[in-house]
Amino acid sequence: MKSAGLLSIAIVTALVLPLSAQRANADATAVPPPGAFVQSGVRLASDTPPPASTGRSQPKVAPTAPRLAPPPDAPTVDECLAEPDAHVTPGDTGGWYKNRLGWCAWGDFFAIGRDAGTGEIIATVSFQFVVIGYGNNGARQFDYIVQLDHIVTDGRLPWETTFLETEFEECKDPQPSNVCTRYTRQASPPDWRLTNNYAVTFMSAETAGGGYQIEGHVSVLTLSFSTPANPEWQWQDNVSVAATPERYDSAAYSGRARGAVFPTAPLVFHVDGNDPQQDESARHIWDAIHRPYLTFPSWPAKSVPSRLTRMYNAADDDANREKSRAQCRIFYGTYDGNLQNCDEYPFASTYEGSVTGPRSNGNLERYSVRVIDAKDNQYVGQARLQIAFYHTWRILDKEKFDVVVDGIS
């Protein structure tokens, strides 16, 4: 693959050949593959005047803005193509979230040009597209790269003067007065074959006054084919093929001072019962969720949630911890705090904690306390929950996440 000149991220170009590129003859290329995005065009009389302007502002040329650092565990082209949820089709353009900093989508695009009088198919162009989006834990910045492969042209058109266009559009959500930014690449099919990718960067500047400055946006990729040198052709508008919500924030309590994430990516906190560093925490959490009758405090029909809500409130966090420690002393007596800790689930840093939970659930004690190994407790609570989970994925106050215990059944 040739470099996009904007991102220092390697993209693998050995893609699976789409159905549109496997057709062996001219007639077969007139059949779009299942689930393809289709753009139709018609050829009118040869003296047809150029179409009137749509009134849209001209797209900007993408800026050169290198990343501060690649996100962890970013999706690759191969991963995207192998992931069923990444395959986008008309009516389903959401794509796949590998994590909060990595999103991708792929699909097939097919343009069909017919004679207006006879209905005969005169020209077709098809290709496979892959788009990958990268969030950022450290800057208010998103990067996207789109790649077109297996470009097949067929029919009576001067292909060197035609355009395949990719356009990225980012708009605030909810959208006030068309606050959008657009970046576009227009190039002929032969030029796309030479340089098969295009990359853009979107950024949200901080404003005066400080604060968390949380902004919601939506980014949309549209594709189109056009024949500006042949005005007798008229083509449908751009086709939206992939879209994702975005969130910018400057919440320093999430670790780094600012960041950009895909907010609808699933959030799951895993603990592993097979890892000796966390097996006691894992067993406690598993019992609390699946066998609450074995946990303290105990009461009939007790249940403990597996979906939690992050809380950023130091006073309530401390209140949860103090109550849980008092409960541990009631049920387990005295213990050496250097060797053992009072483990609590749901975590003290959530709205489902031992104090904050009963406030909203009708004063039900839907939590569990257990004395476990001190190193195990601190490893899960600090290294894994606070740093590897809250900070890495920029989980803010009132955001929900699921808790899953692996290795125990």
C-alpha cells in the first residue's frame, strides 16, 4: 500500500476479492453483489447541459495532522474484513467497534449507468471499501483512513476523466445550524488504483473557561461516482455508507487531560479466575453476581447487578469504602490490613456501591463484601479497574459498563 501521508499506521492491503471483482465478463459486472451500495446514473442526449449546482459548499482539502501516538489494539484491515459486524449494507451502516479507540466498516460499492431511452446498461464501476477510525487518549482528535480496492470498470466511458469521490463529514450532534466539516478526495479510477487510500483528521479545539468540554459529533463516510467531463450523464447523489458517533472531552480525571472516543462501543470490565493475581477478586465477583446467597450481607431474594455505572465523586467513593469496611468487620472480625483487604462489589467507584446503591434502589443492600488477599484486591481495583479500564477507555461519570468473570463456571 502507498502511504496516505497523514497517518503513521500500517494498513494491510491483501483484501478478500469481492464478488464484483470476480465476475469474468461484461454482463456479469452489471449484477451488484448482495448487500452492495448502489448508485444509479442515466445518459441523456449528448447535448444535455451540465447539472445545476446543489448549493453545497466546496469540501476542504484534508489537513496534515500527525497523531500523537497510535491507539492501543487498533483494528487492522484484515480484522475488519473478518468481523461480520463490520460489514455495512444499506440500512445498516454502523460498523464494528473493536474498542473505544478503534472502529471500522467495509462493504461493496456499485455504480450502474444506463441509457435513458433504451434502459441498456452502458457502464459499471465497482470496488470494495474499508474505513478505519482511530480515537485518541491524549488529544481531542479522530483520524480516519478509507481504502478502495478491486476497482473494476466496464463500458464505454473515458475513465481517466471520471471521478470516484470519498467524503468524510463530521457534524456536531445534536446539530446546530449545520456545524459540519467536510474533507474529500476526488480521483479517477486509474488514480485510485495507484494510490488506493485517503486519510483525514478531525479535531475539536478547547474553549476558554476550562471544564470537561464534552462534545458529541457524528462522522459519516459517503461515496459517489461522477462524470464531470460528460454532462449528458446524470448520477444520483452521494451514498452514505458508514457512520459513527464520536465524543470529545477534556476530563482530566479520566487519566490524560483530553481525548476522543467512540462512545457507543461496548464497555466490558473482565476479571479472570485463572489468573493468580486476581483469582480471589474474580471468585468474589462471580459469587456476588451468580450466587448472592453465599455473600454478605445476606438476605432473602438478594441480587447483585453485573451492569454498573461509573461514579466520579470522591466523597461518595469514600462513603462506600467506609461502609464496606465496617461490614467486613461485622462479618469477618479483625484482620491484618497489610495482608488482607475488604473487597467490595459493586466497586466503591460506582453508583451501585454499598452507600450509593441503596439511595436509588429502594434501600436494598445489593452488594457484597469479602476479606481477600490485599495484593489481589489492589491489583484489580487500581491497576486493572482505575488505570487499564477507566483511564484507558476514558470512562466518565455516569457511563455504564458490564462486568464479566472469565475462567469460572
